[in-house]
Amino acid sequence: MIKYLKQSEIDYDKWDKCIAESLNSMVYAYSWYLDIVAGEWDALIEDDYMSVFPLPYRIKLGIKYVYQPVLTQQLGVFSREDIDDNKTQQFVFAIPKDFKLIEINLNSYNKLYGNKKYKVISNTNIELNLGTDYESLKKAYSKNLKRNINKAKRNELSINNNLKPETLIELFKQNKGSEIDAFSENDYAIILRLMYFLIGNNKAEIIGTYSKENTLLCSIFIIKDSKRHIFIFSGLSDEGKEKGAMPFIVNNYIEEHTKENIIFDFEGSNNPSLARFFMGFGSYESIYKSLRYYQMNTALKSVLKIAGKI
């Protein structure tokens, strides 16, 4: 039986035990992660925490809706047992009517197909199994990637593992962040808090690539758990692009962690150019779904679309 619990009613110990023991366990679904990135979240729970579905939410214009928090690629159903199509749909239809709009990413184990009630979009994640030796992995690298790694070596780039979160965030803001409107100031505050929490609990690290003149060219933030290491946030300067800093730093990380029974999760991408870069490491695609589901009348839905408020 699936029941709805408000955040204050959730047993965090049982919740986190369920996530840890789930066949599709992901760091995004732990209670402490949701507390940081969402703050307010309720949940659907099956039986005695056999399966769970987090519901991060906001309220705007008096409308309560489920959304995808920052730096949280996949949520949905997490379970200790196999998740079939029917189970995923049961959870979706169990979301209370108080939530007028559900706009959230499910995880790759959640199979769901669109119908008249909701819309489903497929997204691409890219992953690499590091459970073999480095030379075997390197053989699968694309020619272009190998050229860029060699270029970085000729440029005498170096690696530093002791960067502060503020340094990485500022590098992103000065480069990619200045070109796109991806994050609000509140988002940056959440990202900073998440970074410090994870690093302080030995669940993540920040790595930087420097030029021979000791200029920071590139930095990446990697979240680590027992099953996967997630390349979740990065910054790259124009000089870093020219000198092959990103291929260099990712290759270095892969080389250091080969023969570990983990997935290196590139966390994307639907962007074709990023996807080509990630696939150049001999990676493979993993599909996950985005769900958009209205639980409101047509008139209210039309007003909200016109206002662009949600």
C-alpha cells in the first residue's frame, strides 16, 4: 500500500536505509541531500519503506507543485525490489491532488510512458563502468579525445585536489555562467552549502587543472558514493578549452579510479556537443524520463501558462 507522508512524518533513518538498499540507489534521494537542495519535501512510501518516492515542492500564487531541485538529476521511485511499469504509474497516480503540477525527473529504473493524463519526455544520461583496467578503457577513447589529452600534456598542465567550493563556483560564473541563465543566486547558495556538506563528510571532492603558469583553467566537483561517482558541476575557462584542460582532468580521474566497482556518471547530456565529449570516453547512454503532470482544471492551467508563473 502506498501512503503519503508529510516531511515531519517521515522516519529519516528508515528512509535512508531504503535508499541505501534500493536496487537503484542514488545519492540525490537521501534525506540529507533533499534537505539541502529542496528544503521542503514530502513523500510517497510503500509498506514499511520498501519503496519510496520523494516529492520536493514549492508554493507559488497559492499553488503547490512538485519540481526538480538544483543539482538533482534523477528522483522518482526507489525500491528494494524490482520496479515494473505498473509500480511507477501507481506511485505517480498516488501523488495527492494538493500538488497541482508535478514536473520532475524519474530515474532510469522507472519505466513510464505518456498518456492522456501526463506527458513523458526521454532524457539521456551518460555513464562509464570503471571496473576494468585503465589501458582497456583508454582503447575505447575517441581519436579526438586522445589528441586533446596529449595536447594538455604538452601544455604541461597539472592537477590540484585542494580547491575551495567558492573558487569553482566563481570559475563557472565567470565563464559558462555568464553565458546562460541556469542558476539563481539562491541556487548558488544551495550549491555552495551542498559542496561544503559533502566534502566535510568525505562524500565529494573538488579537483582543479592548472597551467604551467599556475592559472586555474578547469575545476570539477565529483560526488562519491559506494555505487557511483557523479561529475555534477564544473567550471572551464577559455584558456582551459584551448589547452585541453577538461579532457585532461576527467582522464586523470578515470585513471585514478579504474578497477573500482563503480559507475562514473557524467550526469548528462541532452546537449549534443557535451554528449559527444562524454561519449568520447567509451561511455554508454542511460535513458531517464521527465514527467509533467497537471492535477488542475483547464482554466487554471491556461492562466498559469499565460502568466508563465510555473
